[in-house]
Amino acid sequence: MRPLLPVVCCLGLAACASAEYRDNAEQANRDPRCLDQPNVPGQAPAPWCDPRGSTTFGGKKPPPVDFTRKAKDD
């Protein structure tokens, strides 16, 4: 039972993490400035035409949890 406890704790903490993936490949394909790519070997394309992806971890904080008890109208 004890070897299972760290695994359960890690899974619980991993569920609280957030990741956001951004990709600009579709935007680069639609940009009319990117239609005429350079055809000279070794020449880099424009930075806005280079499709890239990025991931950001922990970008948003979860809303705070309210533990106050509210009075019941019984």
C-alpha cells in the first residue's frame, strides 16, 4: 500500500497543472505574404511565415475555493 501512495499523490498534483499549446501554422498558411517563399537555398523565410508551436505550463490560476459555511433556512 505504501508504494502506491506516492503515485496517487503525483497523479493528484498533475491533475491541478495546466498547459496551453499554441500553433501558428494555420495563420502562416493563410497569410498572403507567405505565398511567395524564398527559393534561394540557405535563405530563411520571414519570421511570421515560419510555423511554430509552443507550450506554456501553469498559465492560469484556478479560482479560489470558498470554504465558508452558509446558513441554511430550515
